[in-house]
Amino acid sequence: MHLLRVQVPDFRVLKDIDITFEQTFNPNVFPLGSLNGGGKSTLLQLIFVLLHCSAHSERHQFIANMLQRVGIPEGENSKLLARFELIDGAEKIELEFTLYNDDYLRQLDINPIFNKEMVSFGLFPKKERLLSSHEKSDAEIEQEFYDDHIDSDPSLSQREKQAMMTALASSFHEYIEERNKSFATIPPLAESISESLTLKKQHYITSYSCNGNAIGLLCHSSNVNKSTKDINAILITLSKHVFLSAPPTQIYLFLDEWSKELLFKKRDVKRNRWVDNYESKLDKVKNELPNFLTFDVFAVDIVVALIEQARNQDFKTQVDTGTIGASYQKIIAELNLLTQGKKVLPQLDENAAITGIVFKTNNGIEIYPEDLSHGELKRLSIYVWLKTLPKGENIVLMDEIENALHPDWQFQIVRDLVEWGKDNQYILATHSYGLCEALTPAHVKELEPKLITH
Amino acid sequence: MSLSNTELQEHCNTIINSRRTQNKIVILCEGNVHANKGKASPSSYRQLEKLPDANFYKACIPVWWKQKRPEFFICGDRQDVINTYFELQKMHSQPRNDSYLNQDKLFAIIDLDLPLCKFDDSYPIKDSEALFYSLYQQGQINQQAILEKSIFITGLIYKEAYFLIPDLQPLFDDYSPVVHFNNVPINLKAVYREMAHKLINDGNLMQPDQFKRACKRIRHCEQLDFNNLNDLQQSWLTAFDTATESTQQLLIYALLTIHQVKDYWKTIAPHQENIIPAERFKEQLILKIADFYARQAHNSTHHIPGFFNALSKWA
């Protein structure tokens, strides 16, 4: 998969963006420049979130976070969010991600047995909630209802809780009645809307609320022969092949509002609330977005995983052939080649489980972590991360890759990327002139500052 | 067009005031000195009309040279490079406290070309031709001699000749989009034959003094007849068709040492012009060629890696 072109008419700071990443360019590395606040990071995050998250419902919250407060202009019923041109093998694919409001849905050919006023993008999340609750027992539903309505204050006595439950009993019955009614109407109506969207070759992705209005994100392909099923298949493939790496200090628009606000909150050390900070939220997100990496001090977990993988491969080779494989030796040799004059070795516990990494000089003397340069560790981290990417063409988005690298290394990192993942396409948001010099001027893309209208 | 005295002074001041030069090897090279005057940023780089000449050399720096890599400064034409070099040396002949430049680490790289380029009287070598003979013997680079010089001259006529050496044929064969010369996939031996056929139309070689200079450079090729340009052409073609592989190499390098090669490089194009403009295609190909030189072994006999191998002793 190769990203040929991205167009973003209007999203946050991004205005009239239209950038082409030529497939015929060699190497496939494109620096992306702009002033600070020019939208480089926003663009990379938007590409990543739309292409990595759309196919997986459990990642849709990140799309909704990203689109928070993005509404549809007054008097319109849609707004084009982004248009992508991609190439998969020999096939050119065009995808349009567009936001729609309920007015658009109400113009669709919906079964007349349904009340048009009920037609809304808000039905889709309701339907999901209903369907997931359908599998629950009556006792579980009752418990959930009371848990939602009764204060969880631990100081409440059992008697007080019982009194509150009695008071809420009639409400619970009303809730059950409402729920049963919803079962009869919402899933069939949502189904009818889906069918109409399918006929228009509009693939529903997710919906969210903006200023009390329900908004839906739909994906359409300009390729005439692409059905919604095809679009979904493309999005599934894309989700596996689009990657984002960026500094942990970046503000990530796809985090929920509270997490972003934590960046500006004073840490409450006295109450030991270190857990509730931006970094910990980011760590949690990384578990939920497998193709997202932050440039931390050192990607030790990835290095360990890579060595474990090599060790397991060697064991498998021994089982299959009777001779131990050479994967471990190979990966250690590759890592040592990167850390000139230093050897990388796994640290083992008494059961030979890998617990970490140790660096030694060629004479076997252990090197303390503080004696390793940040740039050296970063380069090593990028190397091992790229090694873990799936084979084939990946779209790798990297934000501020030059941080911690000396200008000499900024120039060389382009060659490194090509060497470490030659089939990948790299889009590098950067301020580095030195990095650009490793490529031709035509490789460099820019989010140009907009002229002022007088 | 050369820099005026004022421009030269300004240019030299820019170099000595540049922090890029601090503790670094500085190499002056040819190229459009006016191309990039703005603040160095991705935006200013993007606005360049073409790949700066220095970037070819920069990309040729061996891959094993990781730290304290040389810094390049574009100075204009060949004479500008030389003028800048000697002006900077002159500016540092007296102690000064406004320069980041270490004059012991100041180098220049120029094209051989056919017209003569004279050096300052203070330099132990009088001109470009003398420098060529001190650095190369029968087409082979002398690394020890490079260590003793601070001006490096190409062993082939122009930098562009290094884009067409025989060892690059596999690179061209594997490159995508397909590299075309005269609308067919490039075959370097066919290019050399065409060069030989057009030798008699080479304006520089038609001039007696330059023809004489050219012949002197390649006199080690016993198969060639240096009587006149026609005889040289005929003898080259006859010798090339019957020569062994090693003699063919000698003849090719001889041709690339004296003949105008820039026109042939201009003819290089992608197999389909509509997929990428020819100029963009060639710039990218140049960087790929530079990568070829950057990956040569320490004991490489190629001229450019030989230059950087020697230079690395100063890092």
C-alpha cells in the first residue's frame, strides 16, 4: 500500500491541503515541513487515525476524540473530511471520508414504516449498546441499572442503599419497558439506514455528537466498482499497514478530552495521583493502538520481543531440522552493527527468561545507561521497531524523527530508514534541513502558510 | 559567471561565520551559490529548482563515516571555488577571532575539465592539470598524494562522468523506473560507443591546445593513436571492439577523462516521461549513484571513495 495523495479541505489548522507523494520517487521518503503550528502533526495523526482505526470498532473512540468539536457548516448536510488516493499493487484506490448530519440520512430511501424523525446517526451507537446488553441476564441488567443510579459512596449503609433501590423500582420498570420498545424499533431502523447507505456505497464508520447534533463518519470510494464490503476490506488491510511514531511530548488529538487536559494539570503528588497523568494515558492508548509508537528513551520491550522471537525461531528450526537456527545470532549481529563499539546482549534471569538488555564494550565491560547517547538509543529503537513491522509495503508516518539526532545523523537517518525497511513509504514531519538534504527538493512537501485575505 | 570581488568577500565571510564549520572538515565545491540564501528549512530546500551539486558529494560520504562528517559549501563555478579557497586561506593567514573555520581542515573539490584553472602562487601546485597528474597515475588515484593536498580534482572530466562509469550498469538495470538512454534501456557500452562516434564533434577537443592536453592525460592507453582527433576516434573504436574486459575499462576511463559527457547525461530519462519529469528522475538517480559510492569498501579504487577515505584522516 502506498499513499499517493491526501486532501484535507478544512480540519482544525489544516486548510486546503492537497499533497502528492509520488510512487515513482526514489527513495520513498517524503519530508513534510511547515512552521510550528502549521499542522504537520495534525495531518499525520488524521491520516493515522482514519486509516488505522476505521476498520476496528474498538478503535472508533479515537476517531471520535480526533473529531471532537468538528461540526458541519450551517445550512449544509455534509463536510468532506479527507480524501485519500492509495495504490495497492497495480490498483489505484480512492477513499473519501465525509461527515454527515441527520438531514442527509433523512433524505435517504428509508422504509416508510419508520418515523423519519427518528432517523439519526445517534441510532447506531444505541443499537450497539442494545445488542451488547441483549446477551446479559436480567439480574445483570438490574444490577447495572442500580449501579448507574445509586451513589457509589462507600459510607452509605446497606439500609440506605436498599431504601434508594425501593425508590427507584418504578423507574427500573419504566427503563425495562423503554428498553423493550427500543429493541423493537432501533435495530430494524438502523438496519434499514445501513441498507440505504450500502445502496449508495457509503460505508458507515462511526458517529459522535457535536453541540448536541449527531454526526456520522462515512467512507466512500470514487472507484465505481467498490461496494461497502470492498471498502471495509480495504480499511482492514490499511489498518495493518499504517503506522505512526512520534515524541511522547506531542499533544495527541486522538486522546480523550480529559487525557489532553491532564497536560495542563498540576500533578497531585501528595495524593499519590501520579498514575493519572498524560504519560500513563498515552501508555494505555499504545496498548489499544498496536501501530502507534512514541519515541521513548529506549524501546526495550520491542528489543526484548525481537530477541525472544529470534530465539523461538531458532528453537523451531531445531525441532523442524535437528539443527539450531541462526536467527538469534543474526539479530544480535545486526544490533551490534548499529551500536558501533558496543555489544547488545539480553539480560537473563535464573530461568533464562529475558528481563532486559545490557550494553557492553568489546572488552566485556558493562556500559551504564547514562553513558549511552539519546540519539544512539533512538536510532536503535527505530531500527527494532521497523524490524517488527509486517513484511511488504507499509505507510510509516514519523513525527519529529530528527529530535535527539545530531545534524550528521539527521542526514543519515533517511538512508537508515530505507535500509531497515526498503518497501515502506515514509512520511516524516520535520523541521530539519539536514534531513531534507539527503533527498531531492522535489521530495519535500510543505504545508504552506496561508495568505492573509485583506 | 564568476563572483565579483565584493561577492567573493561576502561569500567568504558567510563561510567563516557559519557555525557549521566548527570542528568540521569544510569542502568547497561547485554549484549555484545564489540558489539558497534563505534560512535553512525544509521549505527553503523545497524551493530549490534542482538538487544542489554539493548534495551529490554529501551523499557519497562513506556509510561508515558516522561522526564529524564534512560540511560542504557551494561556491559557484570552478574558478570561484579556487578563489574562495585562496581567499579563505588569506583571511586566516593572520590570527583572527571572528571565524569558526579551521584552515587546516579546509578543502576544495573541482572538476578536471579541459580548460586550465590556475592556482594562487602560494600553492605548491600551479594549476588544475598539474594537480591532476599529482593525484592520478594512469587513471588510478593516489591516496597518499590526496593526504598531502587540500584541493582535490576529479580524475574524470566532470562530476557527471562519475554518473556513467561501467560499474554502474547493474544499478541502472535494477533501477525503477527503467533508465532510458536514447529511448531504450541504458546500455553503457552503447553509450561509450556513441561518445566515441561524437568525439570528433567535441568543441573543446577541436582546439589544438586542449586536444594536446587531453592526449597527454590518456597517453598510457597504448591502443590509441594521438595523431589527430579523427585518428583518436578511429583507434578508440577499433581497440574497443577487440579489447579484453580490462582494456575496455581503460579505454572507457580514457574517454570519460577527456570528452564532454554532460550532454549524454542530459539524454538520460525515465522510460515514461509522464510518470516522472526527467529532471526529477535524474536527481533521484544521482542520489542512488552517490549511495553506490558511499557503500564502497575502504580499499576501493574508485576516485570519490578514495578521496573520502583519505579525507577521513582529518576528521
